Amino acid sequence: MYADRQYTTVLNGKRVSGVADNVTTTDGKRTAVEAKFVEDWESSIRNPASYIEVKTGNADLSIRQSEIFPQIRDGNSIPRGEVAKAFDLTPGKPLREQGYPNGIPIEVMNFPGAKQ
């Protein structure tokens, strides 16, 4: 039934509503089930290999994030040292040569601060 699939949530700090593709019961709770077609899974923010940066209040990207995020997104970032090891990457080799030819998607999400 259509009404059973309607929901509301907060997205990017705004309340939005939608209709789930389906609904199931998990551990006694009704849960929305969404199935979407993504033409380019590799560059989709829904891909678990993507990265989401959350900022609250009036926070902006740091200078370093502003410099490196475009490189990560296009695959030109070159991981080094402990970061490379932590993500099982080869240090000194661009992401595009390590299975990420189109980079890793990054979405920046902004939310109001606790007192806003």
C-alpha cells in the first residue's frame, strides 16, 4: 500500500519526504527498502568505496581538504605512508592506477550546528 511506504527524513539539514520502493519488517521494526539503478557505480556516492565528509554549523573544508579532494575525485591523488597502508594501497602510485580509474567519489554534507 502506498501510504505504508511514505517516510520523512532529514537530508542536508532539510526535512524531506519520499516513498520507499518497498517496506519490510526487520527485528520488529518497519524498514524502508530502496533499490536504485546507478549507471556509473564506480563514481556514485552510494558506492561503499566513496567518501562522505560531514561539516556542521558554518564549517568549511580545510585548506588541505580543498586541495586534495579534487585529486581524490579524479584519481590523481597519490597515497603515501600510513594512509596508503591503512587503505591497502601502494604508496607513491596514483589512485587511478590502483583500481580507481575515475577516482573516489566524495560528497560534502553540511548540517546545522548543535545550537543553530
